[in-house]
Amino acid sequence: MGVSTQAWSIALCCALLPSNALAGGDPPPEFMFQWGSNGAGEGQFSGPHGIEVDDEGNVYVVDTGNNRVQKFTSEGDFLLTWGSFGAGEGQFNHPHGVGIGPKGHIYVAETGNHRVQKFTTDGVFVTTWGSFGNGDGQFQHTHGLAVDSKGNVFVADRNQNRVQKFTGDGTFIMAWGTTGTGDGEFTGTNGVAIDLQDNVFVGDSSPRIQKFTNDGGFITSWGSSGAGDGQFNFPRGLSTDEFGNVYVADRNLHRMQRFTGIGAFITKWGSFGTGEGQFNLPYGVRASGDGFVYVADSSNHRVQKFRVIPCPWDLDRNNDIGVGDLLILLGAWGSNKGHPADFDGNGDVGVSDFLELLGNWGPCE
């Protein structure tokens, strides 16, 4: 989208203006629709846990109680399923985490079989690795799983309070974490998510979220026990979106929370119940990259789909990227951790954020 000469002139002359007040925090995402019910038929679930979305918008749901994976369109239409109870290739024993590699392979972490399995997008078995134990490449209660841009697989080894990193074919690379509540320590690793910079986010039962570099270097953490904004009661699934925001399935509080990539609270939604936008022990969450978020609503045996704010650059919330948004950004210029204008999530409102706003100038689409 083009930028008018008038807009540039206003931007330059107003660069030193004080920060304008925002129109308010982000509203909760909009409920779109849901699918699923309790059962073992196509499109039914028994306590779904993990959820993932591929580049074509197809949704993969780990149907934990039925020991299978189901694949749907973005509209919830059933496509296929694979898996049954057992320890053979393509069988499962309490599958939990799921991730998609850059070449489209599906990875599933199994709690009961203490392993990871790799499949094609059609459910064809490719390979597997892992066994019970405390050595490299061994697990005790595999939980969350995520894949980075290079195809490396990160697995939350929950009962050993660590994260293990593998190549896409299962070769052990490294592990980090010990028992405790300090930086880089865990009291039960749960969800794992990767952002576009390949930073690693890990949910910890302590409860908090920790952020690491791709090789396990501690960056920051946030969260504490409670029901307030930014507090948790058993955080489970994690996801990141294309703007670096982090979504957390706050299981025992039956809600979702959304944060910037450095832990500043943005919004929350959900309460206990069976209605639209309500949850009963949500386990998995996945931002699809096209403005939607899917939640595996475990004890309601369903998936819910939400639409997040379609225009994160619309800082004054008037459904248009224009001068008002530019003035808000310029007024926040500099170190400004958690500000909505910090689009790249680096704790600073600067040139990259300025250019991103200008690149999206015009009506929200």
C-alpha cells in the first residue's frame, strides 16, 4: 500500500510528540464456530490435547483418548484419521503434543510409549525415536512438541524437567533444564512453541512461561500462581503467531491468555462452561498464521475457532491504518517494553516497527 506525502510530513513533524493514549487493550478474539462431540466416530473426540495447522490451513487434532490423529479442513470438515491403541508403527498410547516440520511432516509425542513418531500429512509412518529412561533421547512423560524453521524438533520431557532437541529424523542434539524454579529450571515442562526467530517458549507448572534461544539460553520469563492477568493455574498448550505474540492455554482456569513475545499481557478470553467461547480444561492452542486461533477444548470434546484482531497495526482501533496510528507509534518511540506498537516484540519501538506500519497503510483487510 502506498503512503501519502502528507502522512510522511505529519510523521516527521510529530516525531517528538508525547505518547497518545491508546483506545484500549485488545478485545478478546471473536468466536467463529466449533466442531466435535464426545465419541469415537469421524469428527468426534475423547479428550483432545494437541492441535496444529499446516500451511494449507488443514487442522490436525491429537484425539488423545481415542489414540489417533484426525485431520480437518479449516472449516472443520473431516478429511482423514490414523492411529489405534498399541506400540507398533503408527499406533499410539496417550498421544499428546504435535508439530509440523518445514517440509510438512507431522510429529506426534506419545506419553504412554515414551517416544516421538513422524508421519506424512496423510498419516503414513516415516520413523520413530525414544524409549523410557533418563538418557539422551529417552523420555519420561513426553508432553508438548514444536518444530523450528530448520526442522529441529523440541520435546517437553515433563517428568525429567527438561527440553530435548533433535534433528527432524530423531538424532539427539542437546537438552536443557533441571528441577527447580530458577532461570532455565522447571517443575514440569508442558507446552512448547517456536516463534519466527526460532526462540523457544516453554510452559512450566511452577506456573510460568520461559523464553529461550534456540540452543537453550535463557532470555526471560513471566507468570505466577493466581487468576489475575498474566497469572496461571496449570498452563498447558502454547502457540505463537506471525507477530510474535504468545498464546497460553490456562487449563485449570478454563481460559486463554495472549502476550507479547516478552511477556506483556495483551488479552484473555474464556470461562468455565459449554457455551461458545467457554472451555472445560483446554489443552491445546494453535495460531494458524492467517488471523485465526484454534483451541482443543479437551473435556468438552471439541475444537473452537476464533478470529483475532485482523489488524495489529490499527493502534487506535478505527479499522484503518493511518495518521492516528502513526502518531501513537512515534509517541512511543524508543525503549517501550510491551507497547502494542512494538510489532517485532524486541522491547523497543523503532525503525522496523515504523516500516511495518507504513507497509500496511490503508484500510484493515
